[in-house]
Amino acid sequence: MKRITRIRTTVSLIPIIFLIALLAVNIGIYGSDSILGASQVVLLLSSALCIALSMLFFKIPWSSFEQAIRENVADVTSAILILFLIGAISGTWTESGVIPTFIYYGMRIISPRFFLVSACLISAAVSVMIGSSWTTIATIGVALLGIGRAEGFSDAMIAGAIISGAYFGDKISPLSDTTVMASSLNSVPLFSHIRYMMLTTVPSMLITLVIFLVLGLLQGGEHSESIAVYSDVLSSKFNISLWLLIVPLITALLIAKRLPAPIVLTLSAITAAIASLIAQPHIISEIGSTVVTDGPEWKVKFAGVVSSVFDSVNLSTGNSDVDSLVASRGMVGMLNTVYLIICAMCFGGAMKASGMLRHLTSLLLPFCRGRFGLVASTVLSGTALNGIVSDQYLAIILTSNLFKDIYKKRGYEPRLLSRSVEDSASITSVLFPWSSCGMTQATVLGVPTLTYLPFCFFNIISPLMSLLVAAIGYKIFRPGEPKETKAPGEANQ
């Protein structure tokens, strides 16, 4: 029996080792450009290896892999749609002048000494409001990146501050799909889940803010000389106006109505497109004239709006740094990420159907003795699954399903499991270059995952804080122990 287990473990580890080794080679050769195709090839080769080993050693039929891959890809169709819509927003919010306006006024208002803390807090506030770290990073995050660059901060620090804030807000927002998923999968009332997460999330965020405050103070206290240049260039190219902030305000109101994310993003892109025709007609004509060289003005304007939605647009402002700030990817700019996500889902499906995934995670069960061991195994599994299946949603589902019965048998509250899952699977996905979150944020911000990773303090501290609280045992209850009083209406959720 032990020999069979050793053989199965060895076989199950082969695709993982193969994947990690070739991804490391890819990054060494292609760097951040590995997302353009090299990483996709590795994922497909790893999938093929997993399937071949499973059919050879475990006699699993091809139909099982086909079904698992189909289900995995189907699970991320909504995320793919949202990714395309984020590309559309990136284009329309830029060409309408919304993002340039954010950058223009942000450079004047936010002090360099407190920029990193401000960027983190702003991203957190927006993410709580909209319940989406992806949308926050693609809109406010892109604007903050431009401001930070103008004030002399490195892309790595800025991206780390933005991502830390965005994932904090996403984690505690009742509008967040991952928060709802983690609570519902473990049969925990939503607000009970959020309140219990505060015990680990708030301390992690406070530590993060202190670190960014220190980094900001060490960076310097004077505005960069380039800020005046950037401001002049932006105001000469775009019609800068506070009226343009109506676009994000409308987006916030739509979110407050709790409309589905695809509807909100679509209406936001349409609103920004209309604003571009009103506020930036010269920009739209400039873009459209590259498509319609000889035709009526309405055709030029139409082509300009449509191109800003789907195509990568590079405007010439006379300053190369500002050019990079106002460049947009559009839907086309998201294709490589979509391609990579689909390939990652193929690998996750193959690992799932082969049984290798469940076998590898089951090896952690002997370490689940005691409160700390149980939470540590959960956090480690949630984090590892992000690296293995490359998708936080799948990591949340698999971790919850794997440990649900164990927590129940050992008498621990399900909200301890739901919190441990969120502290790991929801937070750490953005730290893996080949995961859907890591690939998306690297694409949206234009900063490689391994570059911003050391500065994603909240994402690194959260799993560790979960372990610390488990070690202390603070408010971790078992049957027969007193529990905190429920808030009014909690039992009815």
C-alpha cells in the first residue's frame, strides 16, 4: 500500500515539477514577454504530460479529461468577459480624459510623502465600494500608477500599494464574488464571515499601511520636477475637467444598485465613450483618422470611438513618459491574457480529472492535528492550489471541499474555514505569474508579477496573520465553548 502511495505521489508531482521548471526557463529567456505565448505552450505541454501519465498509470479515459477541461473553461467564461470589458474601460476612460484628469489633479493633491499610503487607501475604498479588485486596479489603479510615476516612485512600489489596497477591499466587500463564494461554500452567513475576517484582515492592513508610510517618507518629500511638465503636457493634449469625474460617479451609482459586473462595466464604457465625443472630440478624430483617411466626419468619429474600445491606442503628446501614461490596450490588449487563462484551465482540468490534485492535497492531512495545524494546512493548501490550478475561484472551491468535513468532525466553526480560505486562496493568487489574477494585473498595470510581488505586503502578510491568530486561538470556538453574541438579524441571513 505504501509503495502504491509513493508511486502515485511521484507520478502526481511530475507534471507540477515539469510546469514549474519550464516556466522558470521561460521567464529567464522571455522575461515578462513570456505571457505572449511561451507560458501558454508550457501549460499545454504540462497538460499533455499529465494526461499521458494518467492514461498510462491510472487508466483514466480521455473523456474524463475532456469533460473536466470543458467545465474548467466554462467556469472562467464570466471572468473572460469581464477581462474584455476591463480592456474596453481602459480605452474609453483614457481617451475620454477620465484617467488623464485623475492623474492631473492627483499630482497636485497627493503629497509624495504620503502617496503610497494614499494609493493603498484609495484603492481599498474603491474596491470595498465596487467589490472587485480587478475593476479597481484597471481604473483607479491605472490612474494612480500614472501619478506615482510622475512623483518618482518605482512601478513595483506603486503596483504593490494598489494591489494591496484593492485586494483588502475586495476581501471584505459584501459585493465581492470571492467573499460571497467563500462564505456560501462553507455555509457561513455573509456578514458573519466578513466580521470574522476582520480579526486577521484589519491587522494585516494596518501593518501594510505603516510599511508604505515609511517607504513614502524615505522616498522624499518634494514633488518631482517632472510633475509640472506632465501637467502641462496633459492639459495641452486633453481637455482636463472635473466634469469628467461624472463617469466614475455614474459607475459607482450603478454598482450601488447591485447590478451584475458585466452590465456595470458595459454601461461605464458606453458612458465614457459618450464623454469622449463631448470632451475630447480632437482625440477621437485623431484616432479615427488612422482608420478612415477619406470620409465624412461622423465616420471618423465613429471609427475613433470603436477603436478606443477594442484596439490598442498610442497617442503622441510630445513626451514619451506621458505617452506611456495615456496609452491604452483595449479589448485586443487582453487577448494574450485570455489565451493564457484558457491554457491554465486546461492544466487545472487535467490535474483535477487525473486525481493527482486531490492526492497531493491529501498528503497535507496528517499535518492537521490541532488548531494551528488545521489552519496552517488550510492556508498552505489554498496558497499551493493557486499555483497549481492557476485560478483563485477553483482554489477556493477545492480548498473548501477538501477541509469542510475535517473542520466539522473536529468541532471547529465553519467560519474559521471560510476565513482561512479567504486569507489564502483569495489573496495569494495575484502573487503567481501564471495564475489568472497574476497575469491579469501584470497585463493591466504593465508591471511583471515578480516585479510587484515583494511590495504586495497585504497579500503576503494576510496568510501569516491567519496563522498567528490561529496560534493564539483568539475567538476560535469549539462546541461547549462560549461564543460571541450575534448581531441583530444575523440568524436570518
